[in-house]
Amino acid sequence: MSSAELLLEIRSYCIINANAEMLQKSQRFFKDEFVGYGLTAPQVHAKVKEILSRGGFNLQTVLEAAPELMKGGMYEEISMGLLLIDGLWKQFTQQTFQTIGHWFNFSITNWAHADTLAMFTLPKFLYKKILEINDFIPWLNSPYKFQRRCVPVTLIKHIKKTRQVMPSILFVEKLMADPEREVHQGMGWFLREAWKISPAETESFLEKWKDTAPRLIIQYACEKMTAENKLRFKRAKK
């Protein structure tokens, strides 16, 4: 299968299964306008599973098709491209990571696609030792908020595997001062998971930042704490 044939198959499937009512319902999950076909998540995942099971193509085929899917801007087409890449993780190289990083220049503009990468695909680069954490330094400094968000969300699986939270917390610390809400959500989510693994270390870090960090980070980070414990991280009154 060529990249053009893969592109055509994905697009045709989306057009055939388009659902205007579902498309309207999906809008509520996104702050910006949702552009897509209205497919359900099970429909998207089932088609990806079917394509992967048939085979007849490699990772390079999908990497060539992905930018064309992204330029079209249709949510489900992009989702399927990302999920196909994740399904071919055994073929990942450092160059694959560089290619994915370039996509933020023109695509990956919502939390769902960013989190698909960060929850599933990007942790595999660390797990398979293709990359080290320091390879994400350029992402911390990215002009694209969803690329920055990807770093703490990616590290959630990493800390669950290593059970070591402080190296990762210190690595993403600069994002505690990030201006974007979507990054705040990612940071808070990461710190909440770090707290589950090492409450004392995470709480010490939160004490340091409780008066200066965006409140959304602290709110997310403290979500699973007792009401009494949460009070410790209220911003001091001036």
C-alpha cells in the first residue's frame, strides 16, 4: 500500500461514516471550532486496527501520509494517522521523533491529538531507550503550547515505570510559569500522578510554587488529596 492509497482509504472511510449529529456533540469537548466528520472513537479505533492487521505497508508509508491528513484539518483523519503510527512503534527511530516534532509547526492544535501522542506514542521512545528525557528539552522551549504540554503528559508513564518523580518534576519545572491554560492542565495532571507515587516529594515541590504558579496547576495537582491537605496549598493572602 502506498501513502496515497492509505490516504484515500482513510478519507473514504470517514466520508462514508460521517455523522452530522455526532459532529455537533463533539464540539462541546473543544474550545475552538471542531472540524471533522462526526465518527465515534470506536469507529476510528476499529478502522485503525483493521488497517494494521492487514499490513502491507510500513511506518514510512504512514509518516508520508500523515502530513497530508494533517493539512486537511479533519479531526478523525489526523487521529487515525497518529494511531497508525503508534501501532507501528517497533519501527521507531530517533528520526521518527524528529519528524513528529516538526508536525507542531502546522498541526497538532488541540489537546486530544497532543495527548494521543503524549499518552501512547512518545513514552515508547523512552521505554525503548530510543531517547532520553533530555531529548525533550527543545519541546520545553517550543513556541507551540501543545508541544510544551506533551512533555509533562509524556512523563506520566515514565514516572509510573521508574517510580522516580523528582528528576522528571525538575525537568519540567520551567512550565510552572507557562502562560497557557492547556499547559497548566498538563502540568497539573503530571503532578497529580507524581503525588500518587511520592506524596512527600511532590508536596514539597508544590509548597515552593503554591503562591506563584497558576492556580489551575495547583488545583489539578491536589485533586486527589484530602480537603485538609489541600488547604496547605492555598495561595497566601497578601
